[in-house]
Amino acid sequence: MSESKLSLSDAQYRFLSLDKKFRAYVGGFGSGKTFAGCLDLVTFAMCNPRLAQGYFAPTYPLIRDIFYPTVSEAAELVGMRVKVRESNKEVDLYRGRIYYGTIICRTMDNPANIVGFKIARALCDELDVMAAHKAEQAWNKIIARLRLVAPGIVNGIGVTTTPEGFKFTYQRFKKSPGASYGLVQASTYENAAYLPPDYISSLRESYPGQLIDAYLMGEFVNLNSGTVYNQFDRKLNHCNDVEDGHEPLFIGMDFNVGKMAAVVHVKREGQPRAVDEIINGYDTPDMVRIITERYGTDRSIMIYPDASGNSRKSVNASKTDIGTLEQAGFTVCVDLSNPPVKDRINAMNAMFCNAGGERRYLVNTDRCPTYTECLEQQVWAANGEPDKSADNDHPNDAGGYFIAHDYPVIKPVTRFEIGFAL
């Protein structure tokens, strides 16, 4: 590689230099976590050829979309190359034509499947995206795979993750770490030189203020306390907007037999305004009737329903329900699957008030009294999910399907160009 060397952030260097069996790199988006973890794997292979290693992610799409290109980039920058064997979920490492080892890739979504192989080193990526109990199960399974024995080698695990509250990584690496555990925390700012110029400002625009400490500064913060929609303020987010009788309507809809809910929106200068609500509709045909009687049929009406539904719902956004909405002349805007619940909530909170203090989503609280009360009252349950026991989730879910579809949280790419210090 001539005489140039990789230019690493201070946090990346400290992570790679940690003399601990178990090491964690906790950082904001774009802080170079996955790259540092991949660099750790490829440099280990250079120094210890032919020893199998493991890479573990919450889902297979993360392996495909994040790990494969990032490990290829890390390998190239140290004079190696990779051969991805996607059918086997394995990555072979080469230097020239010389084989240096294999990285076995597995998901952590079903810890019971992490069996049947031996490795000397592992990388757990985005470990805290998972529920704490499942992360611990996966961790224990991965430790059990560290069974390769080689002279002078101390087997170990690296963890790279954004902080997602006080979950597994906080408990194991921050709150009460053992002697074998080491932690590095990093902010996005530390890696700003290798990010697009508007990267950090787009984060601040896309996320509500309470998440910036986690997703920009890399700090552990409580993401599951108080009300779910804590950026909503009935005074500061109030508007007097009403629909004018002709403009397009954007209606978020939640399916629940006997408790159908819809929140009706218009867009003013491209920004959403909740101007009406439909509460306790009986079923989909009943909602069609109410919407048609209230708003007519001579305008564009777009419906944003739940994409999947679940066992507690009676209609589950089935083809019949979507067909009923389409036959009524409505345009149905629905993806193949819903975004993660917290992405939908983050999108709502960021529109209510982002880190820059902008309130882009306003609600006519006089015409949407139930929606307003539900936004104020829904809290987090003990399991870290929005509480549904108080029956105030349906309007919030309805409004959220529209917001998450048309104003989603822009998740930044986690790959970036790394430079050289000459």
C-alpha cells in the first residue's frame, strides 16, 4: 500500500487498540462503527491467516447491504480483497491469490440458530437494535462459538452499535463492565471529515431533539420514558386550518373492528395539517361511507392504511379491504410492509418538533380532539413498546401511517469514504 496509512478517527483508533477480550464501539450515525469493526476483522486475518471469524447482524438485509460492501472497502484499503459467497453467507479474504480466512455471517434474530461452527473472533453489529433479552441470548450463543484454539491467540468479540437506550451494551459495557470488557464512545462529529457536508445538518433536521444525544453524540439516553409523542404540544402544534372542500385529502387509517380510526390531513406549502378525525368507525365499508358522505367523491382522496395488521385486528389491511377502498375511488398508498414502530414514532416526533426547533406538523386540535388527547396521553409500556392498554393508540397509529409514508425519518447511509494520511 506504499507508505501511506489509513486515517482513522481517534475513536476508531482507540477501539482497534483496546486490549480487551470484549470491546464495544458505541457511536452516532456515520461515526465509522461498522468500518472500524470490519477493519478489525481483516487486520486480524492478516496477522492470523486461516482462522475463521464471524460477523453477526440483526437481519440478513444488514449483512447484504452494509457488511458486504464495508468489509470489501476495509479489505481493499489494507491490500486485501474479498470473495462474497452469498449463498453460504460467507466472505473469503485474499491477499493476491493467497487465502487468508473466512468470515461466517449469521443473523441474531433467532439466537438458537447460531450453532455448528467454530470461530476465533467475532463482530456483532448494531447489537442494541435488538431487544435486550434477545441480544443477551445471541451474545451467549456467539461466545459459545469462540472455540478455535491457536497459539498466542485470545479469542474475542467486537461490538459496534448506535446507543438505543439502556439496553444490552449499556448494561454489559457501561454500567457494570467486567475486567474483560472495554468501551469506546464516539460522536458523528469525530468522523465529519469523511461525511457529506450536509450529513450532520440533515440528522438534526430529521430527528427530534431527544434523539440527537443518541444518534449524533453517541450517548446512552432513555428513549422509552414519559409520553410516546413527547414533541407534541397542543398549543405550539395547533393550527386553525380546515379543508377547503376541493383540495386533496391525505387520510391515515388504522383498522380495528368497531374502533376504526382515521386522521384527515391537507398539505399547506408541502407541510401536513391534521384537519379532521374519524373515530370508532365499525369496519372498512363504514369508513368508506363516512368519508364519502363527509368529503364527497369529486376530489383526490389518498388513504394510508396499516400495511400488515396483526392478530388483534380483524381486517388486517387485507386485499379485500384495500380493494374496498380502491373501489370507492380512493388512492391507496401502502408499502409492502410497515416501517419499524420506532421509525414511525421518530418521524412523527421529528415533524412535531425537530432538533432545530421547527414544528412542521400541525393539528387543528379543535377539530381533532380525540387525536390530540391520544397524542398527549399514550405512554411507553414496560416492554419498550408504545402502550396499547389504555386504548389511545388507534388515532396515533392512523396519523403515523401517513406521516411515516410521506415524511419518513431519513436514515443516513452508514457507509462512507475513508481517506489516507500521507
